[in-house]
Amino acid sequence: MLETNLKQGLKIQIEILSDTHTQRYSGSIEDTDQDSISVLLSLSDADEKADIQIGTKCRVAFSMAGKTYAFDTEVGAIRSNGSTQSVIFPRPESFYEWTRQYLRLDMSVWIRYTVVPREEMDARIDQPMRGYTQTLNISGGGLRIPPTHSLSIGSILELEIDIPTELEPVLAIGKVSHIDESGCGIEFLLIQEPDRSRIVKHIFKHDRLSRQQRNMKHEENEQASEQGNG
């Protein structure tokens, strides 16, 4: 049963289920028992407090066995201790596989990745596998990089994605979902929603500039053609 593996340290994403706004938080399981799961939230600012109340409906997602699963629930309790905040949920009886689709654009940004060792590996890895490369394409849900022998399907990666003109990289947890001769597809398992928005905004900006450049080139070709005919 998957639920027996909902243990301390497992990375979690919490999505508020609301018709009026979308908000997501990431964190990790800090404690479990037969009845409940306590998730310690990862907040970017020590003074930040998550906009979550007791009774708030949520989708809780996590990665396991190379797939992303989720369960829908309500917040049972909230615990604050100084600068930290924890959310307690009833322990779920079942999960469902969760997928999400985003528009993807062919564009290149630099990324750094570190392969997270699998828990079932007996040997300790003192030097984690790391890489630095450029994307072939990217979306709000994942990215694609050139082929590499250091990755295999199901590999879990810690990602740092450099957004041009921005000082801080986007941080995410990803999974290698497919590999072929043209590259490796990586889907985001955990990512802060503001970071996802940064990627999406950059994609839209890049697409807008590309369309403007194509239109200008088209107009220049038409003008050259008219002058040639004249």
C-alpha cells in the first residue's frame, strides 16, 4: 500500500481548492500517525503565513514510485511555532494519480540539476550526479533537455532554472518522465506557484517578442518584394 510510505521527509505540494483563486504551498511531512499527517510548510519569508484555515479544502500531492499521486482533503488543524507553520490533515484512505497539462514553447534557458538518490539504493552516494545544460523547450509543467547518459526514466531531480534578466533561479523538484534519442522530458513534481508564474511569464514574453520579430521580417520581405517589382 502506498499510504504506508507516507513518512517523515516526503516532499508535499498543497493546492487550495477554490473557485475564486489558486494558491499552492510546498513542504514536507514532519510527522504521521494512524489518523493524521503533519506537513511542515516551506515558506519563503520567516514572517510569511500561509493563507490556510481549518476546514480549507485542499489537494495534497506527492511523488512516489516514479509517479505523482494526490488526495483531496480538508485542513484538520494548524500549528505555528515561531517562524514555522504546520498543517495537519486526516490520513487518507486512498490516492489517485495526478497529471496536469501546460503549453510548451521551444526555448533555451540554463538549468542545473542534481539527481536525488533513490531510497532503495543500498550504497551511499557521497558525490551526487550533477549536470548543467540548456533546455530544448519549457512549460509551466516541465521541460526538455538534450540526451544525457546520467539520467534514466524515473530519476528524481533537484532543479535550478535560470530565468534571463532575473537574479534568483526557479527551484523545483522534477522527474524524468521519458527519454528518446532527441532528449529527456522532465515534469515538475513540486514547484512554488510564484516560481511557476515566473516561468509562464517568461514564456509569454519570449513568444510575444518572437512573433513581433517574425512580423517585422515578413513586412521587410514584402517591402523588398514590392521594390523589386517596381
